[in-house]
Amino acid sequence: MLLCRILPAVFLLSASLSCASALSTPVLAAGAAHDGGKARKETGRIDSGAFLRAIVAVRFEDDAEAAQAFRQALAADPGNAELLRQALVRGIMSGAPDVGALARRVNAQSASRNQVSVLALGNEAARQGRWAEALGYYHQAESDLLTHLIMPLLMAWGEQAQGHAGVAVKSLLAQDAPGLTPFYTLHAALIARAGGMESRTQELLFRAQKLMSGSDVLTARSCAAWLWQHGQREKARELLRALEGTDPLLSLAGPGLQENIGVFPVTSAREGIARAYLLAAFILNQQGREQMHADPAGQGRLAAAQRNASAFQFNEASRLMLGFALEMDPTLVEARLMLAEIQNEEDHPEAARETLLHVPPNDPLAPVAMFRLSMFDIAAGRLDDGIALLHRLSSEAPEQAAGQAQVERVLGAALLEKKDWQGAIAAYTRAMELDRKHGTVDWALLSMRATTYYEAGDWPHARADARAALAYAPDEPSLLNFLGYSMTERHENLPEAEELLRKAHRLAPDEAAITDSLGWVRVEQGDVDGGLVLLEKAAEQIPEDPEVNYHLGEAYWRLGRRTEAVDQWNMALGLHPTPSDEGLIRAALARADMAPPVKPDEKMSDQSTQQGEKTP
């Protein structure tokens, strides 16, 4: 994402799992029930309602609710070590103000003391400038895989804060962790600069840049700031422009990055420690993604469930590290962006939205956060809010920014959802013009604008865009289906429409909508028997699609199977069809009411057909 492009795997997955589990101490359903039973047996004072609320909140990853519920349960049973630990963990994740007091209570009990409590107390002391005390707490953290990763950074920044920059730099450069060497080197450079070691800063900054296996925002901004402050201004600008080219969304931040080019992004020990926790969160998040996408072949449902549980633990630990990062630096936009992504991926768009609402508006990366916030607003049904943010981005972003086309694309989709056809067409047109300026053509944009023209009732332009898109993507089933079906609806060149739909069906034989389209074009050309086979297959695949039911009813009607036809149309009417489809269905039912009575021999034929095979 924004932290770095590529991070080599440096830990064994099994070891990382134990680390994530130890840090996050998630309350899984079975474990929670076990702990709750134990608490009741020992004290008999547990607030079961609050406890169950907390368990549900944990499973739904609602950290604020979980923290409040655990605190309520803890008030009823103050000696329960597990409730105390969970209240602390959820308090950190939700940014609660009382985590210091909770951490002291945890640390005071030998049975409950853990990594989380000592790190929390170390962070509290660091925030208050009590650096010797902070280092004392950090030293108390037992050595495991994650503390082994972040402790050199925490200790080094603590040493720098006490005026020992040389010692801190030496300690970081002595670390034997090949995959993390670029990051340790970068932090050593930032510590050297904070300690006034200018020549050492230059050497280490550009060594870190060479060691990075991909583009890293912190490294690029730090190097650009050094170049700018030492008179190499065009080189600094080129470095940031190269960074913007690695990610279209970063180009939206281009003006802000250039405006703040001479400002080092890390200038204090607190900010350095926040970045250390951000790095830990990133690694845990990447491990969780790898776990989720592990090859499930032959592993069965149990293995899949275990994989999901492990990924859950990784995300828990990652969110805990982000909680620490934001404790140390609430303005750290990269931490908010990562946290919002995790929350959104776990189906919590409201929490993700709240996370991004606290991004400082003057931060260089604020436009990236604004774009993500607009998408969360749209996903939550706040179309007007999302559209307003996108309009603002559209007007403020540099015209040549690669991310501007993405802004216009999302704006077009939002306006299309709002049925603002002309606004959506204009946004898609701007996106295509921006792509052309960068020498690219995106057939998907042509397809989306074709759909919008179609909804606006402008078939000539819709057809032109669909054909233009097919020129770039001739084997795209959705495009073939859109054009072929739209032509069928208008009885326009039905042989060509069938050819397009046959090709789409060959490419996607299991796609029910395409099967329905091909069946419908055959019915419309008079091959009702052949079309019926396809329409019945489509209806089996998507039995609650009003358009498919309407088509199937029409085929039955044309074959004289009128009772079945009316049944299909009545079914379609109850499936909330679009206004245009509803008009067709009601017209068909009206036609059935006005149809001449069926003769006895026809009625007998109709009944025997219903009792026999549907497909002739």
C-alpha cells in the first residue's frame, strides 16, 4: 500500500501466528465461553450481559463497543485478569483515554502482565517525555518475534530522545535482520538527523534508498527533504514525482508533497516510535493476507476455518499495532489509511469512515484519505457526501495527475447510481480524456459510459461506445452480451445480435444472464423451441430474476402453454422488476386476459403439456 511496495518474507508463518495470538489475545467464541465460565466459578460476580456484548463486539470487530463492554464487565468483577487484559487491548485499539490506568492495573498483577501492558506503559512514559522510564518498560517486554522486530527501533528512538543519537544509530546498524535492514537504516538516518549528524544522515538516507526493494513513501520524502535543504531542489522534485508515478492515488497528493518538500516527515522520537509500530502493523497485515490466500486445495473445511481464524488474529494484532502508532502520533495519516483499509475489508465501512474523518486536512496525504473516504461514503449509501468529496478532489487535483482519472471514474459510478445520467456521462468522458493524455485507453470506461448512455435513452451513443469497447476487448463476455441483448430488444440486426450472444455464451457458458439473452434472441427470431431450452436453463440458475421469468413466460405463451406463461409473469411481477420491465410484464398479463378462450382440444393439449416434459 503506502508504506512500501515490496517487503521480503522474513518470518516463519508458524512463529508469526504465535506472536499475533499472544499480542492480540482475541476472544474467540469457544475461548470466551470457557473464560466466562471460569470467572463465574471463581467470583460469581460476572456481568454476563456486558460480557456477551463484548464477545459479540469482538467478533464483529467493533473495538469501541468491546472496550466499553469489557470495562463494564470488569467493574462488576475487578479481580478478573482476563477481563482486565481484554479491556486494555480493546481500549488501545479504540483509542480510549484510560489505557494508561488499565495498563498499570494489568502490570501490577503478575498473573495478567503481558507484552501489551508493558508496551502501553512505555508508550505513556514516552508521550510524557519520561524517556528513561519508557526504556525501562520496553526492557521488560519478553522477547518474542514481534518485540524482536520493533524493540531495536523503540530503544533507539528512546536513546535519541535522551541525547544519545550516536549510540542509537550504532545499535540499529548492528541488527542482523536482512529483510528489515532497509528500515533500520532509514530510522538510523532519521535519528542521525535529529542528533545533528548531517554527514551521517546523508550517507544513511541514500543507503536506505538503495536497499529498499520497492518504493517507500517515508524513504522518498526523507531523501527529498534532505536534497531540498541542501540546495538540490530539482533533484528533490524529481524524486517525489517518481514516487507519485508508483501509485495513481499518490499523484493526488502531488501538490501537497511538493509544497512540503523541505519538511522531514519524522522529526521527533514520538513520531519515530509511531513509525516503528506502523511497520509492525504492515508486516502483520501482509502475513494475514498471505494466510487468507494460502492454497486451500485438499485442505478441507477445517483447514479453511483455521486459516480464517489465523487471519483474524493477524488483523487483530495489526490493529493493535496501529492503535499504538496512533497513540504516539494521532496525525499519522499512513496509519489511519491502513487501519481504514482493514476495517473496510472486514465489512466495517462506518468504522473506516470514522477513522479517516480524523485525518488532518493540511497533511500532504489528505487527498488520498479524501478519496478513500468518498468510497466509504458511497458504500454506506451517503451518495451526496461521497459525490461532494469527489467533486472537490476533481477541482483540486492537478490536471495531469494519474489518479484524477480514477476520481472521475468513481464519480461517474456514483452519479450513475444516483441516476444523474448526464453528470455520469460527463465524468466518464473526463476520465477517458485524462487517460488519453497519458497514452492509454480503458475499454471498461467505454463500457460504463455505454451503459450510462443506454440508461439515458441515447441508444446511438450507447451502441457506438459498446462497439468501440469491443474493438479493444473483443472477447469480453459482458460487452458482447450488452450489445447483443440491447440490439435484440430493439429488433436491430437480430442475426448479428445472435452472433454476438453465441460468442458470449461460448466464452461464459455458465453465465445465466448470457444464457437468457441467447435464448431470448432465438425466440425473437422465431426459434421458440430452441430458445426455450436456454431460457429454462437460465431460470433454473437465477429463478428470482424478473426479466428471465418474463422471457420464459413469453416463450411459453408463443408455444400455447398459456397457464405456465401467466404463472411466470405473475412470478416476475412479484420480484420487484424495474419500471420498464414491469411495464412489459403488465402488458403481457393484460394481453393474456384479453386472449380468446382456449378451445377444449387446445386446453387438453395445454394441460397434457404441463403434465409432461417442459422442453419439447
